[in-house]
Amino acid sequence: MVSRENAVILLFMAAGLALAYGGRVATGLSDTVLIGVLILVGVVAPQAVSGYLDAESSG
């Protein structure tokens, strides 16, 4: 069984990869911007969402 935290991470990781690849194909964004999007969506956002969900469930 997949934990809630792992499900959130996998969802955001897939979204980040899709956005980065879509940004590469559909736009003329630089690699730096695409890497920033990938880090923001794939690393920062899941941590924020997991922290929020943990705070909601404990309080």
C-alpha cells in the first residue's frame, strides 16, 4: 500500500516532469527556467502539501 506522502510525491514528480518536457517541446524557455519549474513542482510543492496535510491531520 502506498502511503499518502509517497502518493503526493509521485503525483507532483509526474506533473513536474510533464511540465518540464511540455515546456521544452511547446515553448522556447531556457534550460534554467525549465530546471526551476522541475525543482519547484517536483521538490518544493510536495513538501509544502505534505506539511499542510500532516498539520491538518494532527490538529
